[in-house]
Amino acid sequence: MIKGKKLLMAGLAVLALLTLGVLVARLVEGQEAPDPARFFDTARPPQGKVRLVIFYPSLGSLRDLVAVRGQGFIPYENLEVVGVRHERERTDYAAAEKYVLNNNLDWIHFHTIRGDIGLDTLYKSNAVSAELERIFDLSDGVLFFGGPDIVPAAYGEEMGLLTVVTDPYRHYIELTAVFHLLGGAQDPKFEAYLEARPDFPVMGICLGMQTLNVGTGGTMVQDIPTEIYGARTVEDVIRLGRDAWHTNPNPKMAPLERGLLPYNMHPIRLAAEGKLVKALGLQPEDKPYIMSAHHQAEEKLGQGMRIIATSLDGKVTEAIEHEKYPNVLGVQFHPEFSILWDATPKYKLAPGDKTAFGCRTVLEDNPPSFEFHRKLWGWFFAALKK
């Protein structure tokens, strides 16, 4: 036993010396050891791979992306994902990094952007401009995930009482990234990155779509029920009917009720000339069901944006696209939620509902809802591969 311990200690000592030797050699050569949180410092163009940058690489975001891949919606195996965040974001990404490590997801990496940004520098060349350009240069497309309310000052408004801002620097880095990619009304003379790469794919989901809009100069409705529908109480929202809910109001009324879906599934209306019809091969009369989880909506559109889907009553924007750049799309709903693919009957919308449902079953029972999600992801990843 003692001899075995000595051998183990000797082996560890040799390993430590070898590691130290590598570090010393790099220092002698004028090279520092690569920072695992700074993928793009040493990255090269993605030859033989398709590289997707995602903003907000949280544990939930990564799990949802892995679930999308598990459904076969990603039409190739050589996908490489780099999660980008700002060093001053409040989100603790340790759980996401542990998830990648524990599940041997060697196709997922991380990059932490460093540099001072704030409300006064979002829509101009700033301390992170060069780093963003390098990230875009070395990538094939960008995806912005969902999240909390944008700082209203970023679109020139005071904060409403129902607006909740939890992580300003997340919004700062994502808004300035959108402005660098697409340009905006804040400075019409700014040369957008997509002027040089007009087919570069950019997709925004929920908050991501709102960021596309605000980043290009648009504004927001800070609360849908009160500002659009004039609702004053939760009961008012319930009386609007399920097609007008953009998140499920019932959990507020029955907080002890188990199994209530915290979101809502409802149909949307597609614009005949929009990408969701033309690129996905759908018909204007199709009304696919989607998963909705938001209380804010687009108000004034950002520079170059147009509406291509709405709620059934036409009052809430559900999707936008860019008039100039063909592969820029924002969707207000969540096509990435992993619960969409689960048919297990475990949810109800209201306490009085007698029958539980599975989210996948809702999609399959309301065609072409499931096909809509499959084709949406198929379009994005096909654009990414190009």
C-alpha cells in the first residue's frame, strides 16, 4: 500500500513538472496559456465545422439547444457552438460550464467579452467593437436567446411599474452586438457588419427578438395586458380568452395548484409575404400553435424591420424580419423549449381543467404546428451552413 502511494505521488509530481514545463515554454516563446473562457482569442476560421455564436449560454439555453439537436432538427453533425457573455453579467454560468464538462459536450465552448460599455456607448463604436467584429468574422451566425425585460432607458423611455430589469449588462452586450450587426436609427451613418456579409444568419428568440428591435432603434410596449388590452386585474386577463394570453395568468390566481403550465400555447397569424410562409413552405391561412412566455411586445419597429406574424387579433407582434438582410429573423415565441417535444400529459392551463395535456400533443393535434417548428429550425440551420 505504501509503495503504491509513493508511485502515485511520483506520477503526480511528474505530471505537475510536465505542465509547468509547457507553461514555461509558452512564456519563453512570448505566449500565455490560452484562457478557456476566451475561445476566440485563439480560434481560427471554422473550416470543416459550422460555428454558431449564442448569447446568454445559460444551463437552460444549452439544454434547450441540445434538445433541439436531439429532435434531429439540426441537419448536420459538425456544429460548433460558442456561448458569449459579458464579464459583468449577473448570471452565474458555472452550472452551464459544469453541464458541458459532465456531458462531454466538446462541441460547446465559451467566450467572455471584456470591456466597459453602458447606455451612452451602446449605439456607436465602443470598447467591445473590435472584439465583436472578431467574433462575427470567425462565426457563421448568431442566436439570441430569451430572458428578462430590457432596460427602458436603452430605447429612450422611463421604466414602467411592471418592468423588471435584473441584468443590465446582459442587455448592454446584446444590444450593442445587434447594433454592430444590423445598424440602427440611432446612427444611420454607422456601417453595419452585415453590409459586408448580408446573408449572415441572425435569429432572436423572445427577448432576442425584442433586442433585435431595440438594437436597431425600436421601442417596446412595457406590459401587454395593461397597455394593449387595458386589463387592470388578473381576472381581466383571464376573461380575454386563451388566444390573447402571452403567458398563463392562472398560476397567479392559484399558486398552490400543481401542474399549471407557466406559459401559454396559442395560434398565431402569418403574413403572406413573410419568411415564415415563403421560406418554410406554409400557407397564409395556417395558424400554427406556439409556446408563449412574455409580457412585453414591440411598439415602434427598429430600422429595417417588418412584421411577419401577429397574434390572432393582430394586436401583438409575434415575428419580425429584416427588409434588407434575408437571414435575419426574430420570433416572440419559444421554438427551443425542450418541453415542446414531450407528449407526457402533465400540464393544465386552469385549475378547473379536468384533462392534462402534453405540449408535443398540442402541436401534433393542431397541424401544421409541429412541422412549423421543424421547418423553422431547418431554415435557420440551413442558412447557417451556407
